[in-house]
Amino acid sequence: MRKTIGLFAGVITGALVGSVTALLLTPYSGSEIRERLQSGIQHLIEEGKRAAAAQRADMEAQLDAFKRGTPIVLETTPEEPPA
């Protein structure tokens, strides 16, 4: 339990120190930083929505194939032989 509390305390302390350092050393003004963060977050949200839609379409296709009784082929990466 003490290790967990210590870990969280370290993470919080590191986040605070990193945030303060970033604010003090950033070459941009506050409004410009907010705009950059907002556009970056919007980009990530849109990218996530596209990935979710693609995954949903793939899963729906697999479900339809399963309902029809046709075999489905899952993409796999070839395993490398042990060294």
C-alpha cells in the first residue's frame, strides 16, 4: 500500500514539476498555447473517431460473415522465429 501511495505521489509531483517547467520555458503566449492544444485535441478526437468507425465496420463485417456461416480470415502478423 505504501508503494502505491509513493508511486502516485511521485507521478503527481512529476506532473506538477513538468507543468510548471513547461509554462515557464514555453516560447508561446497563453492564447497561442490554448489554440495549439485545442487543435491538437480536436485532431486526436477526429482520428479516434475514424479509427473507431473503421474498427466497427470491420467487426460488423465479421459478425455478418459469422451469421452467414462463412469462414472469416483474421489478419495476423507472422511470428519471427526465435533467435
